[in-house]
Amino acid sequence: MDIMKNIAEFGPIRGTHVMYKSNITWSELKEDIQILKVLSLVEAVQAEEGLFYTITPAGRETLAHFAQVEQALRSKA
């Protein structure tokens, strides 16, 4: 979720920036990004400056659902 949150907040964003903001290794990022791309939650966009990641509408919807769950759990504590 942290990867998706960072892409949503700062995107379009380079992979290295996602890696640093999410505090994960490059290999973890590559694996997780691949999964998120297969699920159509994020997409890679090739620009003249390099490869950037953006969140898809399905990714935004997923983040919204997780935020609701998180809020519900906090209100129960």
C-alpha cells in the first residue's frame, strides 16, 4: 500500500523515488511494481526523461477502500 500511496501522491514518479519514499530495496520494488501492474493498479509510462509510474483509477479506488478499513480499525481501538 505504501508504494501505491507514494505513486498516487507524487506521481508520475521514477522508480528510484518510489523506492526511497517507500523505504524498500530495488529488488522489492521491481517485484511489487510487477504485481501492481498485473493487477492494473499502477502503470508504467515511458517519457523522454525515462520511465515513470502512475496510479490507475482502479489503484485509486483500492487506496480509498483501504483507507476506509484503516479508519474503521482505528475507531474500534
